[in-house]
Amino acid sequence: MGTILEMRGITKEFPGVKALDDVNLSVEQGEIHALVGENGAGKSTLMKVLSGVYPHGTYDGDIVFDGDVRQFRGIPDSERAGIIIIHQELALVPLLSIAENIFLGNERARGGVIDWRETNRRTAELLARVGLKEHPETLVDDLGLGKQQLVEIAKALSKEVRLLILDEPTSSLNETDSQKLLDLLLEFKEHGVTSILISHKLNEVSKVADTITVLRDGATVARLDCHQGVSEDEIIRDMVGRSLDDRYPPRDPKIGETVMEVRNWTVHHPLHAERKVVDDVSFHLKRGEVLGIAGLMGAGRTELAMSLFGRSYGRDISGEAWIGGRKANLSTVRRAINEGLAYATEDRKGFGLVLDDTIRRNVPLANLEAISDRTVVDPAREAAVAEEYRGRLNIKSSSIEQETVNLSGGNQQKVVLAKWLFADPDILILDEPTRGIDVGAKFEIYTVIRDLARAGKSIIVISSEMPELLGITDRLYVMNEGRFVGELPTPEASQERIMSMIIKSGGSK
């Protein structure tokens, strides 16, 4: 079929950091080409160079697309060539309809007036191509994440895409929605669309990719032909520069007495008061224990965690929480923190970090009293704390003065963890702590979790990755449709057993 894209000798520098160092990438027409590497390896940066987010002149090297050297000065330039990028954070407007989102900036109009009949007709055709049955006038806000991802792809198709770039497209999806999306990529391949897939889920990469390019520390280290047979261990070895014999650090749990007990916890939806999102949940947590909560997307796990953490979610919350043998006051976030609770959100960009501020400013945020004199922050103590945690958690950055928005996903997650570790909680709730993070950074975070448990902290881990829960927890609760439907010591658990509990309790809504 021939080569559709060549990126030759791409070098991109930020202040104090060489993000890409003489990177080469070659993609064949009609293939699914996977781009893998640890967080900070340069994958997203390379794709931003390709799509014009970083315009010509801000990097060295050449982009050759369809045999011609291209100089994209912005996203409109690359889109005109048929190169469409779908970022990890979806760029949809929630309160607009599907049709309005798909044709935003690319309106179907006659004489300056939008032709809604044509817009809706064309939208219906595009939705059919991605397997969505929703009406074009449905609000995006009323769709689940899986369907929103498909709307983004429909939007790409509306622009006559020739090269589709997907940055971590399944990181927020459950297994069913992930499989649908991967099947769609294979279908597009049949119709001649070329795809570049950035993903940390190596099992997915192995399923669909024809070729894999591996980046490490901003450089190309390997190009693998999947048709010759490539193992996950081989990919990992290229990604991290070493073999990860075990994906999870060895554990020797020392579990003590019960430190937290939640009784009959019920939470109603903040907008639809008649709907219970957490329904009469009771559980306990022990000292030094890593407790997992498994469940499908929409089971109510995040709603449970946020409602416990200072009633950050929901209304008409009832039930009791006991910590250290006495009834706890969790009525506000500050009171929850004072009770020894911390919650590291799954949405690190939206709620976990102040993105346009530095590592130095972010790390002490949950415990400013510890670096202040009479409510005035001491800059020297602030810097010392940030430097200490940057070292402890191996946060890769040019300095503590680097803005968190410019860190890789894994390093952003480490800053979120550092923030809560400095607050010194007794109970730490981690919601999807390794979402969108590579295997090397995952191992580091698993090690932090293990060491915290060894030090007597109690940890609740919410994760959509069942192998992760089976690899790092001591005990598991299974949640479905707002209720706990099973409890297992982790050594007795398996993915099949967990799914069986969910199905027997009524499946997923």
C-alpha cells in the first residue's frame, strides 16, 4: 500500500527538557500503528507535532505526509490534510447536541444559515458508521463515556479522515466499550483508514496493531512487526529498558484492627433525588490493609468515595461512618481531612491538581498549616516539602518550579499522591490511581501503596482493571448498581468470580 506518513529526525525542546530527541516514525497506508512508551517518553508530544498543536518552526525535523513535506501551522492545517487527533481528554461540549458537536466549526450552512435537516441527516449517517443508535439531537451530557468517545470518532469521520490519531482512547472505558472501539478501528482499517493508537493497555495493542513503535526518554528505541509475533514482555522490556519480571511488587501484609466502619451508607443523585447511587452500603477497613472495590463503570464506586470524603458528591446522604471506634464527622472536606481521611480523585486534571501552578505549589495544598506561620506560607518550607516528595516519589521534572500541566500523566498522578501523603492521612482512598499510566510508573505507584500499608496506613483502591485489584489488594468488595454484592479475600478472588457476582446481582444497567 505504501508509506502514508514519515516523521524524520523530530526534535522538540521545552525549557530545561528535551521532550523528543531525533525521533523517527514511519506509518504504512491502511495499518493500525501503535505508539507505546512510559509516561514522559514523548508519545503525545510527537502526535502534537504531527497535528500542528506544536506548529512548524517550534521543532526540528520533517513531516512527510502522502509523499510531500508538510509544514502544519495549526490544527486546521493538519485537518485539511485528513489528519485528525482525538485527545485523551475529550473535546466535546456537554450541553450541545451530538449533531452540534460533530459539526462545530464545520457547520452545514446555506447562505450563512445552518441547515439543520442536512446536519441531522449527515449526523445520523456518521452515527450509524460508529454503531450509535442515538438521535442526533441527544445532548452529549446524556451519554456515557464510551458513547462520547464514539461521537468524537464520528466527528473525525465528518472531516474525511485519512489518518486517525487516538491518544489513550480506552483509558476511561469499561471492557465492553473498549472492545467496541477496537472493533471499530479494525473496521476502519478495512475501509483504508490509517490509525495511530497511543495506549498503555498492551493487551489491546497486541490485539489490533500491525506495527508498534516504542519510544523511551524521547527517542525511538524499537519498531516491532506484530505479524512476526510480539509478546507483552518484549514490549515492556523495550519501554522501560529492563525486564519487569513481576507487574506487582512482593507483599507481606501485616493487617491489624478495624480502623473504619461504614454502616448503611445511602447517597442520592444530586440532580435526580429519587435515584439512589449508593444504596445501603456497609463495609469495614483494617489497619495496614489494602482494600479493593471492584465493579463495572456506573456501579457507584466513585460516588461512594466522594460522598464519604466530606460529602463531595450527592444529596440526602444517610448512614454512619466510625473511625478509630468513634462516630466520625465527615460533613465537609476539611472535617474529613481532620478525621484522617484523604481522597485522590480519578480526575487528576479536573480536581486533583492546579494545572497551571507548579509542583512546589501543588504538593503542600492539602496541609498548608504545616508550612505556614500565622496563615502565611513560608516559601522555604514549601520548597523543601516539594523537593522531598519529588525525590520520594521519583517525580520526573526539570525542577519543582515546573507547572504540573507540562508533566506526563504518571508524574501528575505522583504529584496528587504527594499532596495527600504530605497531609499524613490514616485512611487513603485512591480512585483509579493508575488510569492512563504506563507499566513502569504503575509499578512505582503500587510500591508506594504497599509501603504505606506496611507503615500502618489503610488504603481503599477503586480500579476498573481487575488484574490490578487482584495484584495489589488484600480483600475485595464487589459493587454493582449502588450496592455491595460480594466480599472476598483477594487470594480467593478471580476475574471470573467477580464478574459472576456482578451478573448474579442483576448485571449492569
